Amino acid sequence: MKQWSVIIVDDQQASIDRLLEWLEVLPNVNILSTFTDPIRALTFLRFNQVDLVILDIQMENMDGFGFMSAMPKKKSKVILYTAFPEFEDRGYQRNVVDVLLKPVSQTRLLIALDRLDTEMRLNSPELDDRHSLDHYDAYFNVKGPTRYMRKLVRFKDIIYITSSNRYVFIYCNDGNDPLVSNSLLKDIRDMLPRNWFIQCAKGYIFNSMYFNSYRNNKVKLNHVEQEIPVGNKSLYKDFWDLIQRNVI
């Protein structure tokens, strides 16, 4: 996933701090700067490439709509951040990505960022490859049962990986028996692209491209009969973030 460059403009530092608490842990968000003075933020935009501006509407020196009118004619997107729901319609009329109401929840913020991701990809089709393992040809070689035997496994063909005792079992979409490795699960996990491969419990990693559903603390994967377990929310945050996104 592309890393989006972001600035936050809000005359209340407490509101900025709340957003930073969540944004700074997201790997696809790069916070370039924050501003309590909108004039300084406009100056920054004139000299820096910014993908997204998270913008308060009610500010002392300039409101958010005046700020958007004064923004340089670049491709920066805007997410409005306001305590006043009456500004929502006016915001969407200005083609903002989203309008967030204070105090925003982390889940709602992630939905807004997903909308940004979708909108940027529509405007930049060349980014689509980053969002599909079909265009991802990385692989590793798994040792075979005989000496010097190796089996090439492309990441996009892996459905899930599990560990038991001192072995790791790699299940692929070819329908064959799992490949067996004596490497550590942690070492294999570190080789995999984190955009797609999610650890959901101790000893279980799955390819999110095969995710079907979550119910009763189990994950159902496409093309797999066996459901896999889910661990504690505090330990497997990437999984819980995945299932909270785009909920309708």
C-alpha cells in the first residue's frame, strides 16, 4: 500500500493530539507536520507535496472552507474534521473525501482513510498493482524432504500458514498437502508483505485475499474447510483492524 503524506490543520492542539495518537501507528500514513495556524499550513502546502489535509472547519483566523479556497492548485485531498454536523453537506459539495465529526472514533478514522485510498487509486490507476497480489511475484523456496530439493512458493499462492511443535505448514491454493518448513514462523512472517498477510492468533497467519468471514472467534477462508482461531485483540491488532474496516 502506498504511504500517504498527511498534514493536520486544527487550532486546538488537543484535537491534533487525538488524531496523532491513532495515525502515527499506521504504516501507510506519514505525518509531515501539524498546524494550529492555517496561514502557516497554506505556506507549507505551497512548497511541499501533500496527499491529504485533515482540516478543522471552525478556526480563529480562517475557517476550513476559506482554507480550501486558498489551497494551491495541487492534488491534495481533504478530510474535514468538525464538531458541527451541519457542515457535512457543504463539505461533500466541495468534494472532500470524508467529513468526520468530533470526537471521531478510531474505526471511523480508518474508514475515512480507506476512502482516501480508493479515491487516490481511481485517480492514479498505476497504484492498483500495489493492492493486488496478482501482480506480486515475490516468493521463497521451501526445502523438500530430500537433500537439496527446493519448492518455489509465490506469496500470492499462499492461503494460510500455521505452526505446530517445531514445524511450519504452508497451505497453498493448489489443493496439495501443505509444504513443511523447519524455519521459525516469526522468520517466515517477516518475509511476507504485511499488507496482505495477517497474523490472527499464535501460530496462524492468513492471506487476507482469501478472507471470507469472521464469526464465533473463528476465521473462514475461501477454499479451506477448516476454520482458524482468532486470538486476543491486544495481541493481534492488525487482524481486528481488518475486520472493523468498511463495515456497513
